[in-house]
Amino acid sequence: MSAPIRLAVIGMGKIAHDQHLPAIAADPDFQLVATVSRHGGPVDDLPFFPNIEALIESGLAVDAVALCTPPQVRRAIAATALAQGWHVFLEKPPGATLAEVVTLEEAARATGASLFASWHSRYAKGVEPARAWLADRRIDSATVTWREDVRVWHPGQEWIWAAGGFGVFDPGINALSIVTRILPRPFFLTEAALDVPSNRQAPIAARLQFRDTAGVAIAADFDFRQEGPQHWDIVVETDRGPLRLADGGATLTLPDGSVPTAAEGLHGEYPGLYARFAAVIRAGTSDVDVAPLRHVADAFLLGHRNLVEPFVE
Amino acid sequence: MSAPIRLAVIGMGKIAHDQHLPAIAADPDFQLVATVSRHGGPVDDLPFFPNIEALIESGLAVDAVALCTPPQVRRAIAATALAQGWHVFLEKPPGATLAEVVTLEEAARATGASLFASWHSRYAKGVEPARAWLADRRIDSATVTWREDVRVWHPGQEWIWAAGGFGVFDPGINALSIVTRILPRPFFLTEAALDVPSNRQAPIAARLQFRDTAGVAIAADFDFRQEGPQHWDIVVETDRGPLRLADGGATLTLPDGSVPTAAEGLHGEYPGLYARFAAVIRAGTSDVDVAPLRHVADAFLLGHRNLVEPFVE
């Protein structure tokens, strides 16, 4: 086994503490060597810096960084890290725009560093078994239902409603990251309706129609107004019956009612992401699939906007 | 010289008659062998078909097609043509969504046919000389002003105001196709304001801020409400003074006041496009640069929408 990858985590918010630090601690491929944040303080007495420039000036030996900052400031930090030759893990979405992701891909190619655009939902337990099972099937249609209560899951997140905040596409892009992974053919948007509260910039609900290159219809229903039971479900109708992926990709049920177990070694979304990041670095490659973000941009480009009642939290 | 490329033109609207047919007639690399259109009739007594399926059934020998249909139906026709192994010329924009263009690129790779996403403004006379001159310069900023009277230039074009119709980005994408060609570094959107008439889906005006990867600011001002003098201008400030590209790319003025002439053999936008299409086919490659469309999608994704007064033609 190679020496551990010396990693700094940048942007010490909730996702860094809840998901990144435990996954890194459990992964022998990585050694956490520093944290960087505008707020807060050191983690586990490790070196702590207010920004990436201070980390660079310190001369600390770093191989890679994980960026958990908001998308608005992520590109500049990623570009700075890549210019150091550091490998970069981008939280989702990989950018505020598609064009900025292209610039990061070019920067990674120029320096030989690895760039990893992470999609955590792709590492939910049911996703890879679903992909493998669907690979051989005739697919007749797919339906995505992603309905959650924004007041429960995104309390006080004013940024989500601003221009560029994605609205219901903030969770919806997770669904798109799964569907683009499990379906065997690429697909494209043909129709979209976006419900936008009259006092907000971003949609509170979206209904999307896609077709794949064989003409198969894929429908998505994203809604932030769901009270009561919450839904993060994907159903794929096939010649063998329906495949059901529930709980955001965690629970796969095949048409015969069986629930396949995940492959050995995959123990959750963030451990899966870090295993992939290590593999990408060891292979000297990058892994940047912009397909989920491209579908969101297409939805904003093509979507018909309906003004709906104001959203007040 | 190789045998002429046997070409069918599909979608016989105004752009086909005004621009494509004269450019094809003047280019010895191409031989027009058929036209295809839901409306109208034959051109010059050549075979005429109501749709691409009828063209295929006829068994007529065709090497390539030029698609001048509206973007909404273009992908299906392009996919059908590529499946025949025919080379495909796409009018701008290359698709109604970014994802569908990706599917066409994959189809072209699979069949070995050439796919050409055309951007006619890139073949305006001043564009290549501007690109060459800027390649060696320090660039300090760039300003794009694209202001035209929609009532003069787009009379009765209701589709331009519908969802997916692009609004002021229909001409604005021409500006973006030039700027992405002449500037030496890629750039990305950082801020966008879109003015949308309260009775329409698409913006009537847009103000965009970009940065290139060296931090250079690029500003764009698109407006459909321009009365009096019309503006299709790009000014690039450099260490040698301002480069000015006016008249939609046709007129280049260097800081010393000189007006370079175009290279030999380039006699206008559509002749330039067809020369490029022939070169791409002869080389067995494709030429699909989605950058202008990607910037438009980014503007819809990131843009702050301001409702403005209704537009009544």
C-alpha cells in the first residue's frame, strides 16, 4: 500500500464535520493534516488556517484538498489548489456554472493533478446494484419522485432561494446524479415546468420530461412542499417488472421482491466517495461527470416558469 | 480535388434560402442533391421530400445534410441522419439543450460521421484577424454591446419569447460565439441579471459579468429594446489600446486605426461555414464547440430575473 494521501479539508461547515471527517478518519488511504475555514478553530489539534493562501504559505506538505465551501467561492479555491499541483475533491454541485467546471478540468490537465467532482448519492447502497441489474434489461420508462419538506430539511437556508441557489434542484440534482448513473443510455430534457414562488428566484417545484437515445420516457417530479411522508424514489419499468430504488438510493427492491445487498467494502456514501477519490489519485486521472449539473442548467434554459404563491418560512 | 459532397438541405425556411443555398451553389466542394421541408416545393427541379424518412426511403445517394429547422425538432432529425452515416451541419444553436448535443456527439463518434455545430458569426470578416491579433496581447477587459430592436429584426417571432426560445440570447449567443473565439483564455459567468417581460418567458435584456481564468473582467449588455442606432460591438482593452469589432464581427479596427483585411478565400459567414464543414468532413473529424450555448444555459441557471413591463409587439 502506498503512503497515505495528505489531505486538508477546506470549509468546515456541517457537511465537513458530519460526513467528511468521519469518512477520512476511517480511510487508511488518507491522513488529515490540516483544516481551513474562515470561522471556527482547529480540529484534533491539527494545523488550522483561515484560508488556502495561509495553508500554502505555511509550507505544510499537502497532497490533496477536499472543498466543502459553498459553490460561489469554490472555483477560486479549487483553481488555487490545482495550481499547487494538489488533487481536488469538489463537493456537489461541482460549480455554480458549467463553464467554471470546464476551466477546472483544464487546470487539472495542465498540472497533472486529479480533479474529482463528487456526487454523494451515487454512493448510496442501492445504486451500483441497480446499475448492474439494469444493464441487461429492456427499459420501458423511469419515474423519479423527489418530494421533501423544505422547512424540515433546509431551515433558514436563504441562499437556496436566491438566483443560482437551485431551489428544489438542490436535492433534485442528487436524483439526477443517480438516474444518470443507473440508466444505460444518455438522456436529454424535452419539457420542463418550474414553479417559482412570486417572492423568490429559485423554483420550489419542477416537473421534467426526458427521453433517452432509444426514445424511453423519463419523468421527474421534484417538490419542496411535501408534508407528511417524504419521498426520494426512483422506479424503472423493465421487461422483468419494476425496479424500485427508495430512500435516496439506499434501498433497492427488484421485481421479485428481493433486496440485493451492496458489494463488499462499500459502507456508505462518504466512505464510498473517499475510496473513489483515492483510486482516482492513485490512477493519475480525474473523474468529472457534469451530466447532473448539465441537466439542471438545461431545465433552467428550457423550463416554463409558473409563478406560484409566495414562500415564507 | 475529391468528388463533391452530395448534400441535402433540411428545413427550407428563410435562412436556408437566403444563406445556405447561395453558399452551397458557390462552393465546388458541395453538390446540392435534394431539399427536404414540411412546406413548399422543389428547388431548381431537384428531388424534394417532405421529411428525412422519405429522403432515406428514396435511396438517393446523400453524403451530408444541413439542418436549418427550428432547434425543437433538430435533434431527432440529426440523430436519424447520423444513423445513416451522413455528415450533419447544425444551424445555431446546436440544440435546445446541452444534453441533446452530447447525444449527437456520441452518435457521430459511433457512426464515424462528421458533426458540425455551426456558429455563423465566427465567420464574420473581422473575427479571425481579431483572434490572431489578441493572441499575443495583454488583455485588460472586454465589453460586449449587443443592442437591437426586436420589432425590426424578429417581427412576429412568437417562439423567441416562449420557454426555450432564448429571448435576447437568440442574437446574444452570436456575440458569445465571437467572444469565445477571439479571447485567448476560457471564461465563466459570475453574475447575471435578466429582464423578463411580465407577459413572456424569455428575457428581453440581459447584463452579464464574466471572468477569464486570469481574472480579466468581461461584461456583456444584451438588449432587445434598442431603438435608433443598432449596436453589435465588442471592445477589448489591451496593453496596446482598444481593439474594436463592430457590425457583428464584420468590421475590425485596431488601436492604431488600421482595418485589417480578411485572409484570402473567406468571403462571408455562410461561405466560411461551408468551407469549414467540407474541411471537417474531409478530415474525418467533428467540430462541436458548445461553449456559447453553455454560457447561455449558465446565464439562465445563475441569472437574477427582474420582471419588467409587458412586451407587446
